Amino acid sequence: MSNSVESYRSSVNSGLLFLLVGVALLFITIMCLIFLVKSYRAGIKIGMEKKVLRKVIISSATFTVLPSISILLGVIALSGTLGIPYSWLRLSVIGALQYELNVAAMAAESIGLSGLKVTEMSMGSFTTIALVMAAGILGSLLCCLFFLGRYLKKIRGNQAADTAATDAKDKKPGFGAYATTAMFIGLCSAYIGAYLGDAIRNQNVIPLLTAGVAALTMAIFEYFTQKKNIKALDNFSVAGSMLIAMAAAVCFGQVIGG
């Protein structure tokens, strides 16, 4: 068993995969730098001061590091099973933290695995999971390619209508705000239902307790951010909730698991 696990790990962390992922990330980095330079020049062209532009760049870079901690946690969580290169690629280019972890776990279970456990993985399983993750995210690309232009026109039209409105009380959230909220509530409800089912069927309450700790931690962050107006904490909310929930899960495992 140990030999097969080591063979699998060496395959998903091979030098060739690191090279391929490195090329892709280098392309993304160059593209970001090009946009940065173009944006800087556009700012100069419209009369913005260089001092202001430099301040914006520095502050943006600073506040980008903090939310990326949660992304790093996702890479660490996935890399133990799917290897560092693929996990790094998924969460550096187009993937989202909530999507990647959940879809990888669902794909693993759909092919008969008990979860993302490296002891059960094979290269065939890795290929299937990677394909499902890649295919699932294509929907966002296709929507942007074919529908984003029309959507942006509609958004601009709504913004123009809002600007023309004189009474702020008449402004109501658009369909997008309601749809996003509804999808988020539905997603949370699905997972809580799954955790409840696991607790009832298998007497495994750790996922449910962990979700409760994460929700409580996020509520505390939201309280200080919204009620106490400590906006800087907003950059720590996701990463902080994840870290505290992960630590709680370990504690629950030690206590409940004996």
C-alpha cells in the first residue's frame, strides 16, 4: 500500500506537471503585468497623479495578500490528494475555493471512493476528478464568452436608471442580488442537510459541529465589520473562519474520536 501511495504522489507531483503549470502561471503573470502597465498609463493619461497611482497599487497589493490566505489553505487541502501542481493551477487561474474542494470531493465519491483520501487514489481516479473539476468550471467561461456583453449593457442601463432616480428609497436590488443570495442559501442548506444526514446515519457529528464553529466565527467577523465598522477585518473573515473551523475539527476529532 505504501509503495502505491508513494508512486501516486510522485506521479501527481512530477517535474513535468510543475513545468506545465509553471508555464501557465507565467503566462497569467505576464498578462496581469501588462494590464497593470496599461492601467497605470491610462490613469496618467486622464490626469491622475503618479503619487496617487502608486498609493493605490501598494494598498491593493497589501489587501490582496490577506484574502489569499484562504486560497493557500485550499491549495494545501487539495495538494495532499491531487498533488501540488494541479491544486496550484486550479486555485491560481480560474478556480474558486468553495467550488474546487466540493467538486473534487463529489467526483471522488461518485467513482466509489470514500472521499479525497490519498490511500484510495490512483492515476485513473486523479484523471477523472481533474476532468470533472475542469469541465464543471467551463460554464463560467462560456457564460462570459456568450452572455457577458449583453449582461454588462443591462447593468449599465440599470446604473443609468439609478443615477436618474431622485428618491433613494425607490431603488430596489436587481434580480442578480436576489439570485446570488438565493443560490448561496441553497448551497448552505444542501451542505447542512448532508451534515445532518451524516450525523443521523453514521453518528458523525464532527462536520456539523465544524460548520457551526465556522458560521459562528464568520458571524463574529461580520459583527465587528458591520456594527463596529472595523472594515479591515473583512480581509480576514474567510481565512480566519477556515483556520478556526479546521482547528475546531481537529479538536472535535480528538475528543469525540477518543
